[in-house]
Amino acid sequence: MKNSDAIFCYAGNILWVNLTNGEIKTEPTLKYSRDWLGSGGIAVKILFDELTQDVQPYDPENILIFGTGVLQGTTAPGSCKMTVSSLGPMTGGWATGASDSRMGGNLKRAGYDLLIITGKAEKPVYLYIEDDRIEIMNAAFLWGKDTWQTTDMLRAEFGDQNLSVVCIGPAGENLVRGACIVQDKVRAFGRCGTGSVMGSKNLKAVIAKGSGSIRVAQPDRFMQSVRKIRARIVDSTTAENYRKFGTYSAFEAKQKASSMNFKNFREAILPDDFYNSIDPRKLIEKYKVRRSSFPGCPIGCGHVLEFNEGKFKGLMAEKNQWEVFTSLQTRLAVKDPQFMVKANAYANQMGMDVDMLGGSIGWAIECFEKGIINENDTGGLVLHWGDVDQILHLIDLICHRQGFGNLLAEGCARAAEAIGRGSDYYCLHLKKQDLYEPLRGAMAWALGTVVSTRGGGHTTGTPQMETIGKINPEKMSVLYSIDPNDVDPLSYEGKPEIVIFTEALHRIANCLGICQFNTVWVDFDFVGLPDMAELFSAATGIEINVDDLKIIAMRQLNLEKVFNIRHAGFSREDDFPTARDLNEPIPSGDLAGWQIDKTKWGKMLDRYYILHGWDPITSFPTQETLDKLGIGYAYQAILERGRQVAKE
């Protein structure tokens, strides 16, 4: 039965579904919300409590958690994000991803803040949620279908073309480690391999519909805050640029900041001829059909394109985000600008993380070029940079685990372990998750990416300002509480402070369901922590301040950290950049010759750990730190892991 206690803004219930025995139950969200806020915060608490150290990602005992944002379903600016969390197959530790979502609002209106999937169905199933109606249904007719086909078939099945569907494609069914979960054809929980966890449970799709409503505690106060924030965003130059070009608007700034990825990170800028021919903004100007957006977003950075000429004539799809441009287009040196839209659409259809595709294929091409692997390894394929047909073929092989694709489906780290021969140098990964972010030349960006608990990633603590040309010493010193002289991207000073602030910002935004592009992550005048505190307080009637939010964020981060220690054994040595980043200076561009200093990195890492209250030798949180955050019980997991390592 649902919890009937009045609770503003939250739906009030957490829905548990056991696919092994069909058991369905609920528990009150209030059990967790005071200490963990919502979404990914509650998810890490449940995963930590429920999963023992011996559970593996594809075991039925693993848990998959969909979490809605606390403000999702309201008019709060940018409140359109939903998360998915699990024990992940890429790193073997904490796995989480956020996605623009209509499903989140639907799930809340049905009465549920989180959906928790346990067990494994005997045969393929999908889950149907509509208020109190929860059904585990036969998905045999959907198995083997791609995400677009699955979505269309379920909409036809229920006679509702607006039905919101999250599902996996062939990559998830085939347990490709980087498989993702796709929402309504065009948005993905992209990283960490959560799609393969879903596939391991024989769960093809989830549908949610609801007839309820989401109430705020203090409507007048809430709407006053909403109007003020929206005005700051809507009228800004940043929003104007994002509405026009989306994340492509960073094209010039990324080149100038040496934050490009060309030929598997060999270069940090694009060659002039390539740069001039590949400008992604021209695609929008030439092929845009319409803009697209999600509920609550005052920006609307999405665009639908249709090609009326060229190799992919007839393709209509939502344009890709920056990751595809740099992970597949520039990393693999493809000159046809239409390719990235096609590759993104195909990855969405297959249910596949684009960054892992770029990492695995980029590694393979460079290793082939250098003679480390040959046709005997690739199944007869002769690999080349920029070969559109071959790259699309490799994506297909990966998603279906066929031929050489079966090796690449493990991600470049595991593929390099299998091949050996020094191939690991050309595998750019962090904690075994394929890396998309260039690290050289931007030290706060690099630090936040490397220490990310989910194994690399710029949306769990990495500041944007260094790589998009928005260095403002006065505003940055106030926002991050650092000396204005420390904002230089090449300096190692002040960077731990910037990262720790951003770690809190990202976690609170995700818990509330606010898109990062609506926050001070991209513009100093957008939604900040004071705004989030005010929105939460007015919406829920629970008064909270910035310091409260930071404590909640640090509680979540520390439990993620201990979760990784327990399940993946990560330590200080896992918080260093890749071998290429440490050994090779930037070869060309404005920063030519600049190189990461490993000694200075180590000292910067020491300060980062000390500010967090972690042991700088091991990187582990101390008992005192965990006690202060109210999770002292978690230290036992660190002790147990230490005893296990000693025995080994």
C-alpha cells in the first residue's frame, strides 16, 4: 500500500519490484529524504545498505534504481532530470547517470519518487506502472528490438503515442559493458553500463503513467523564486547561445582552450583544415527542422535535424550533444559532419554509451596504426581513421558482441588487458571506464574528472569554466572561495576547492532534478546553491540552507567513495590521469609544450583529500569524517576491505 502521509513536492513513496518472485511493495520516502534528499542520494544509501561485498553487477542480487528529482514535475527552472543508479559493470563500483526525462514526472504523478528493481525475471519482461496498477508483463515480442522499435511498439500496444518509455536495446540485452538506458528514443542514462544491468535482469522496458498531482508547500513563495530565476536565465547571452547551437556553442572556446580530442587524445586541438570543415554549428543552420526541450527547461537546447542530402539523406533525428562530437567525430577523425548525428542516432537505437564506443574504437584504430594489433586480432578488418562505414560497422559488431566487436564490447581497459603488447598505453580510461574528457591544460577540470566516483566524468564534480572561455577571477573567487590568482587553468592552486564546490553542486542539482546547464556550472548568474535551498524550502515546507545542502552532498559523496572501496577497491593510485596525459606534452596550439606535472598533481591531490577529511596516503575517508556526516557505520566497510587486501 502507498504511504498516505502528507508530503509536499515528493510523491511520498518508494516502489520496490522483485523480478524473481514478482513481489511488489512500497515504503515511505520520508525514511530517507531528510538525510539524503532524493534521487541519487537515496539510491546510494539503499545500494550501500542492501548489497554485500560479494555481489557482482550481473547478479540477480544487484539492484537498479530509477530516481526522480525532488523538484521534478514542478515549474522549477530546468527540473527535468531523472537518475539511474546501480553497482556498475564498467568500474565494478558506484554507477550513476542522469537524463532529461518525461518519465520522472510521470512516475511521481503515479505516486513514486524512486523505482527499485531487484532480482531477475525468468524470461524477458517489461514493467507497467499506472498509479496503483503495477504489472510485470511479457516482453518476448520486444526482445531483440532496438529502442526506437520498442518505444513505437509499446505506444501502439497501449494506443498512446505520447507514452513515455525507458528501455534497452540490443547492447543491453547482449550485456555490452557500456550499454545504456534510453528514454523516448532521444535521451540516455549514458555512462557506467546501467543498460547491461537492466539487460541482466531480463527487463526490457519501463512505462510509467500517473493521474496524481505534485503539490508545493508554499506556492506564492515558490513561484516568486521561480520567476526571478527564470528571468536571469531566459534573458542571458548564455541561454541565447544554447538555444541557437546547444552544446555546439562551445566549439571555438574548446579549440582555444586546447580541450579537443583528436585521434584518441593524440592532439588537444583540431588541425586547421579539419576544424574549418567540421564546424558543428553549420549543421543546425543548414538542417534544423525544429527545436526541442523538456518540461521546466527555460533554455531548450535540443534541435531536430533532417538531412536532405549527403550520405545520410533522409535521416531525421535529434542532434547529438558535445560528447558525440568529441568522442566519435573528432576522436576518430571523421570529416563528414553528418556522421555524428547518424552515429548518435544509431547508438540511441542500440542503447549504447557513445563515450565507450569512441574509447574502444579509438584505442583499436591507434593500436592497429602502430602495429600492436593486426587483421588476425580484428577478424580481417583493416582499421583506419575517419572511415565512416567501418566505424558504423564496428558499432554494430560491438552492440551485438560479434567478431572483433565482442572484445571491444568490454571497453578499452579490459580489451587492452586481453591483448597486452603495450596496448594499455593507448587505452584512455579512468577506473576502467573509457575517458571522453581531455585532461591536459585545465587542472580543475582534470582533477574533477579523475577523482569522479563513477570512474571519470565531468558531471560529478568538474567545473566547466576552464574549457568554455569563462574565466572570471572576481566571480570565481567568490563562488569557489579561492584567491583570484588561482583561477588560471594551468595552476594547481585552488583547484581542490573548485572541485569540492562543484561536487556538491552537481549532487544537489541531480537530487533536485535540475539540469546542470541551468546552474552556475555554465553561467555565474544561473541557479546556484542559494537558489536551490530556497526552491527546496518553498516546495517542501522544510527549511534548509546552503550549509545543509553541502552536508547532504558530502554525505552522499563519502558514501559513494566507501561503496567504491568496498566493491572495487579503489585507492589513491586510481586518482591519477592516464599515462598519455602524464607523459606527453600538448603537441600544438596555444598550449603547445605544456604537460601535467605528476609531482604537482600529487600535492594537489593531497590537498583535495585533506579538505575532504580523507587519509592522503590511502584516499580513504576517516572514521572522524564519516562520524561527522552521520554515516560512521560505513567505516566498517573500509576495515573489512583492508583485512581482505591483507589476506590476499
